[in-house]
Amino acid sequence: MAVPSRVLRSEWTKIRSVRSTVWTLGVAALVTIALGALISALVRHDFTRLSPHDKQVFDPTFVSFAGTGLGQLAMIVFGVLVVSGEYATGMIRTSLAAVPRRGVLFTAKLTVAALLALAVGMLTSFAAFATGQTLLGQYRAALGDPGVLRAVLGGGLYMTLITVFSMAVAVMLRSPLLSLGVLMPFFFLISNILANVEVTRKFGAYLPDQAGQHIMRVVPDGDGAPYGPWGGFGIMCLWVAAALMTGYVLLKRRDA
Amino acid sequence: MIEAVGLTKRYGAKTAVYNLSFQVRPGAVTGFLGPNGSGKSTTMRMILGLDEPTAGQVTVGGYPFRRLPNAPRQVGALLDAKAVHGGRSARQHLMCLAQLSGIPARRVDEVLGVVGLQSVAGKRSKGFSLGMGQRLGIAAALLGDPQVLLFDEPVNGLDPEGILWVRNLMKQLASEGRTVFVSSHLMSEMALTADHLIVIGRGQLLADMSVRDFISYNSADFARVRTPEGEPEQREKLTSALSEAGGQVLPEQDGALRVTGLPLPRISDLAHGADVRLWELSPHQASLEEAYMRMTSGAVDYRSTADQRAGLMEPAPGMPPQGGAYGYAPGAPGQPMGPGGFPPGTVLPGYAEPPAAPQGHAPAPYGQSQGHAPAAAPAAPPAAPPAAPAAPPASAPDMTKRDSEDAR
């Protein structure tokens, strides 16, 4: 197994040695934590004015993750740049000439980036939870409450899966502009619209981000999603697996 | 050792490489020549397993590249000097490549020294010039100390010092028993660097021979013979005398004759026998560049043409197009064209009298091109005879073809 470990080390060097890594991951963490803190502070201030329904489904843990929707966009940029940086520069040909077995390169690159995303995602998730709960004051949840630890760990996993999904899409599309042009509007707007418009709601609930976000909830929202937190996470995993398979097959077949 | 057998690559309807078979042997620099778009880079990519051949196969040391054990230690390649992530420093770029093949970090600094980039090793490669990029690419190819090296146009963008360095590096690598395969579109460069040549055009093999053979086949000695200016009948006489004696006679652009197959003293004797005076009889050697151009002339995809600047000209009714190729400008009426005014190749051996006898023009020996052009072109009246400019282009392509056939 000497070759895969070398390739992993090489990919680690690659990912460390470009500035975009620090920037994108830093922005992802910052936006997620800061926006979560802001919303938490606002909710605490306005809690008494919430409708009875909103009070009933009030989920302090999920409130502190309110920044995830925006923060994940920076994770998407990170994922796309890790992959398409090689294609856009032509570095991929140098890399593939050195690692003729494309599966090894593909796996190593995704593993390194996914582990990094996991580390950053987990840190972000715990930090966002801690900050959010502090700001929520008397409405806060504790890590020991039932389901809370799962939701916080889930926040880190969600960030990781979004990154892996983006990387797989970037492997398919190769161009950074095209990949970002597809992924950003989709996760920022389209999936939210599809999940909230009455006609498409049933279908929208099965989109990767909509399904995956359920793992960050402790109190189910009133939507009556046909799956639980882990069920939703499983659906997201299926999406990611499908994207990875497609990306791998294309990489294997295509001329570099 | 690189071996290609029936290598073919199609991109949709376009065939980039067709039925290419060759061997690249160790211990020599093999030059890979061809015009732009002839399939050199595609072939290189197929050797490296980056592109899958449509048909045929290519192996390195007996293995298809993708199944080669520890490929980076066996094959080093420079494909594209700009194929580097611009945000990464030169050292980091080489470091991640070194780690891929388990090469110690020490080696990275070694190769940086070899290519002379130590001073900018920590700089981001975004700011590198093309020449620095080539050096970085060569460093990457040398990293694994491989037995097989591929370089795609390594001297592009290098300064003269760099070109000399690459030339010596290739030779040195080959002398160490390595297989060195270098692509270029410059014959002159390959003549200095390579031991063996593989020439392709439009994706097909045109030549596979040693440089020495290429030189002896293609740059045969020839003699330049010039008969007195303004006496075409003398030239005709000499042409037929030389042809009868077994020589091959080709007219040159400036009105001289290029004679192959006869030694100089014999040409002199024949001229004396035919009672023809000579103004010039000199030994010459065709350049390799010329031979290469002849070889690939049928296989050039992107050919430049004279810039007519038609879109920039104010339309003048009846004016013949200006800015044509040298020698195509029509003469003023009543003023015949000088000998230098004939376009390349209009005067064929055995051809009838030239269109206009050159009496009215006072020819200055060896100076025709300056003498006629300013006089003829601006003086051209609106109603220039249309036949004069139309005729020469028709015969010109004929001539080039004949030229290449005769020379082989």
C-alpha cells in the first residue's frame, strides 16, 4: 500500500500549498458561526413575539446552525477549487502522468479534502453551537440533551458531505466556472425554492441538502418529512455516492 | 524504449494521429518533428496514458503506461510548461510530485539547482515567464531520475543560454543510456540535438531515420549556375546541355539554376562545350530546414497567406490588388518586366519564351529586386492587363510540387 499513502501525502502537500484552501475554509467557518450567532441573538430578543406554532417547533440547536445555508457555499467553493484547480491549470496531466492509476489519485484527493472538510466542519459545528447557545440565554439547549450531540456532530458531517458532493460534480464538469455556476445557484436558491413551493415540496424534500439538513434538527419541523434525521442523512449519502460514482467513471474513461 | 504500433487517435470526425508505428530507443536523443497540429502532443499524451488510443497501442518498456509499475520513477515528462497551479511555489509543486513517487525532499532542491531555479523556488509560479516555466517542467521531468524522458517543445520561450543548456542536457541524458524523446517543430534545433528523427505530418509518419541519413538524403550538394543576365537563350542552351549529361536542373527564384547530380568541373566543361558564358558557378548545400519544409509541405494544416489588407483599402475602381507576394505586381504597359519580376518558378526548363522579353529594362546584375519593384507597382494604371497577374499563381503550385519530386 505504499503508493496510496504517497499519493495521500502528495495531495496533502497540494491542498496545503494553495491559499484558496485557507480562504474558503476560513470563510465557511466564519460565516456559519457568525450568522448562527446573529440569528441566535435575534431569536432570543424576539422569542416572546414568536407565534405559538413557532414556539412549539422551536429548536435552539438548529437556530444556532442558521449560518450553515450560507457557510456551505464557501465549502462548495473549496470543494470545486480543490478539483478543478488541477484541470484549469493542466496540472492534472502532470499528476496523472505520475499516478497512472486514476482511481488512486481520485480517491486520495477526495479523501484528503474530505478529511480536512470534516475537521473544519466539526470545529465549525461545535463552535457555532456553543456561540449560538450562549447567545440564546435562557432558551438554550445543552449538549447532553437528547438528540443534541447527534445534531451537532451532524452539522460537521453535513458540511463534509456537501464538500464531497461538490468535488464529485467538479470532477464531472472539470471547469471551475461551470461547476460553481451549477452548484451555487442550486444550493443557494433552487433547492430551497423546490422544497418550499407546495407543488414541488414532496420532491424537494429528497434533494441532498434538504434531506441532509434534517440531521441538524433536534425538534422535527412541522413539515412532516417522510424520514427521520438519519434517514435524511442517508438520502444525502446516496446522492453523494451517486455523484462520486459518476465522477469516477468519467475520470476513468475520459482523455485527460 | 517506447514502442508505438498502429497508433491511431480520432477526436470525433478529426483524425489526429493515424496508424503511427515507431520505436524510440535508449541511448539516443530522438527528435519528434512535425508542423503545428500534426499530432505530436497527442502522441505524447497517448504515450503517457492520458489519452486512450482509438486503435493500436503504445508501450513504455513493454507496458502500457497505465500499467507501468512505479511510473514516475521510470518516465519523466514535460508536456506543458504552464501546467502548474499558479498559486503554488516552484518548490511545493515539485514537492507534491516528489511525494507521489516517494522521492526524498532533498531531490527537489537538487533538481531546482540543476535547472537554475533555486533563487525563485519559494515564489508562486503564477509570476514565472515561459522560460522559467519550461525550466520548472524540466525539473519535474528529472525528479524521479527516470530512464525514459519525454519533452514536448522544451526550448519554447527559452533564452539562448537556456536553449544551449537544454541541448546539452538532452545529449547528456542520452549518453547515460536513457531514452530521450523530444518534440519540436524546428528542424534546425533537432539537427543539433537529436541522433534520430521521427517526422510526422497530419498525424502520419513521414520519416523515421537517423539524423545522419536524413542529412545525406535531403541535403545533397548542389551547384548554383548563373548565365548572363538578359540572355535567356543561353540559359536554355545550358539547361538542355546539363539535362542531357544527366544533371537535374531547377530554376531558382532569382533566375539562377540549381544543378544536382553533376560535379562542378563537369558543369564548367559542359558550359564551355555549349558555348555558354557563366556569371556564377558555386557549390552549395541545401539546409535541413529546407528539406524538412519540403517533406512536410503537403501536411501543413495552418498555412499563412499574404496579408491582402483588402478590408483596409479604399476601393479604387479597376485598381489591381496591392500588397501581393513579391514579384506579382504587374508591369506598366509597354514596360516589360525584368527577370527578377518573375514569380518563383515561372521559368521552367523547356518552357517557351518568357511572357515579355526583358530588353526595355536595364538590368543590374544581382540587383533586380530593387530595380524593378518601385518602378512597376506605383505606376500601374487603372486598366492594368489582367492576364499578367493572373497567370503566375496558376503555375506556381505546379512548380513547388515538381521541386519536391525532383529533389528526392
